[in-house]
Amino acid sequence: MTLLHNIKTLRSEALSAIEQAGSAPALEQVRIGILGKKGTLTALLRGMGAVQPEERAALGAAANEARDAIEAALKERRSCLDAEALDERFAAEALDVTLPGRTRPLGSRHLISRITDEVVEIFRSIGYRVVEGTEVETDYYNFVALNTPADHPSRRMQDTFYVVEHTDEASPPTVRGESSVLLRTQTSGVQVHVMEQEQPPIYILAPGRVYRRDVADPSHLPQFTQVEGLVVDKGITFGDLKGTLDFFCKQMFGEERKTRFRPHFFPFTEPSAEVDVSCGICGGEGCRFCKGTGWLEILGCGMVDPNVFGHVGIDPEEYSGFAFGLGIERIACLKFNVPDLRMLLEGDMRFLRQF
Ligand code: DAH
């Protein structure tokens, strides 16, 4: 009867070893030790061959029962260990949702974008709509159709960057024709595109970047932002132009500001004027900011020249109009008393955060 006794002992030892296995690998070692090829139960079962046939049935039953019990215990212990491991992982990887997150600094709009939007909003409120042009333009739209033929001296002030598609080293392109492509020097070309495509009444605003071969200094930038305005309708007069731009200046700078119109020359308008707004620092008395004049120049304007209407097929006997162009960087500097246009582009956060 020692074999039966052995089975019982083995069974209870195995069950307690299973109960004590502290991890999945340890449990696997226990299993191998019992049920593996060289395991204790395997060896015992092998020994059954030598048992007397009349004892075999009882022993076999006990051995099978022991094996079933051991396998059941293994299974239960395994799922218990799995659950514990999962709990441990949950605990280790738990997110503390009560911790304050890392905040990313929130950016803000650049002054140039803000002022552009402000200008657009002011004109939108009186019925203008925004049209966008392209930053590359042909010589024709940038100059010729704006009454500035190739030999016109006013082109010199707006020398720019030409986009040359093909250069022959031996003979670089010297003749620039109407189809030459350039970085636009002004947004005025948008006027021509709009008038080619639409019939009056036209009330548009065209903001965008422009380029000139200028060296940056406190009052010049080789690349800046302009807003072009154009009105074409029946019976438009210089009085409409003055009223509109005076309204704009008061909206932009304050009701107390005055405007004045100085005669000027632009090829595409006749008559033309430059508009000054009274200095916001001295109120018109004269100070360093306005160079003692009491006035600050803010834009160019004029009545659309009949020659420009001629290029786009609008009858100047039936329609008249006015146009204006202003520099956003300049307006931003005037509004916030910034002494140097370049500060807007330097990206110095100490400067930019002030707005
Ligand atoms: N395009 C001019 C410039 O860049 C600004 C300007 C002046 C635009 C008069 C106009 C205008 O439409 O009528 O200097």
C-alpha cells in the first residue's frame, strides 16, 4: 500500500507547492517538476507497470484523480497569478489624472495680421469686399496697365526682383517685356485683374505682400504688406475719396484725428494725393515723432486715371472711381508709436508680446 500512500503524499505536496508559487515562471517550474517528463507524478505513473493487476485499478483511479486535482489547481493558480500581474501593471502604469498638465504657451496673432484684419473690417463695414492677388505678377499688370510704360521714370522707385525662367550665361536677359514675371512691387495690379473680370459697381480691398529692391532701414522694408482699395461706380468724385479715407483714419486711429490731402503723383491716378493723419503724440503741435510737422503720412490715393480704364475696357465717360494704397507695417508703427519698421519682423518676443 506504499504506492497509494505515495500518491497521496505527492498530491498534497504538489498542491501546496502550487499554492505557494509566487509568479507565473515559478508556477511553470512547479508544473514541470510534477507533470514534466521527469516530473514526480510522471515517474510514479510509470512505476504502475510493476503493480499487481488487482491493485492497479484502485491505484490508477487515485493517480488520475491526483493528476486532475493538480491540473485544476495549476489552472486556478495561473489565473489568479495573471490577475495579480494585471493588477500590478495597472497600478504601475496608472495615470494620475489629478496632476496638472504641462501647458503650452498660447501664441497670439502678429501685429501685421491684426492690423490687416482691422483695416479689412473697417472697409467691410462700408460695403467693400476682399479680393486676393498673387505675389508674382507680370510686368504688364504691375506697371504697364497701371499707366507706367517701360520707360517711365517712376518705375525706378519700385525696382524689384524679376523671376527669370531661363538664363543663358552668355547673353543674360536685358530686355524686359510686358510678360516678364516679377515679385509685385505694389498691390495695385489687383485693380487691373478685377476690372478686367468684373463690371462696375466695384468696391474692393486687396491686402497682400509686396516686394522692392530696398535696403531695410527704419522706414523701409524690402518686403512689406499693402492694402489696395478700389472703387468704380457711377458719379464717384474726389469728395467720396476724401470722405472714405477720413472715415477710415478716424476708425483706425481715433475720432479726434484729422486728415489732410497733399497733391502727389501716381501714374495710375489723376489727380493723386498723399494722405497725412495728425500726429497722435503731439496732437498736431509738432514733435520728434512727426519730425516737427504735426502730420504723419499714411497712404497714397487718387482718382483712377482714364488711361487705366482704357486698358480694361471701362468707359470713363460713364464711370469714375478712386483708388488707394496703404502700408500695414507703417500703420502698425504709427498706431503703436513703434519707431522702426524692422522691429515688426525681427521676431523678438519681448517686443511682440506687448501687443
Ligand atoms: N501703389 C502705390 C505705392 O505702392 C500706393 C498707391 C497710391 C495705391 C495711390 C493706389 C493709389 O491705389 O491710388 O506706392
